[in-house]
Amino acid sequence: MVTLNEIPKDAKIQYPCRWTYKIVVISNQKIESIIKSVIGQREFKVTTSKKSKKGKYTSYNLDLLVHNDDDRKTLYEEFKKIDTVKIVL
């Protein structure tokens, strides 16, 4: 297992590449609608990851193609702006 401390700070990401975001939302939300509101018509794959113990939150893995560093960071920031999204990783 690799820890963040073992990843070189000068590591380069080769774009375009597949990127996976972990998105935690309030459980009664329609995740596909949330995703499409941010990424539009791009192709993506979303899978359920986990539910919280009390069922209030659900986490999903969102896999899609990002074109460059700005694209990756912009998507992250746009997901963070949505009220029903509690965490984006």
C-alpha cells in the first residue's frame, strides 16, 4: 500500500486520463442528476461505494475522463458547491 508521503511531490499526471472522485451525498438525492448538472453530456461511470451506519449519507465513486489539470480541479470545485454534496475527494 502506498501512502501519500511516499508519492513524489514532482509526480506528473499524464492527461487525458481516467479520474475517480469519491462523492458523499445525502441519501435521498439522485446522484445521476447531480453528476450531469456538473459534467453535462460527458460519459461517466458511477458506482455506489458505502452508506453511513444510520443511512443518512451515501458515497459514490465517479469515474470519468479528465482532459487536463484545470478540468480535474474545476470539476472538484463545482461538486463542492452543491448543497446536497457533503464531501468530494
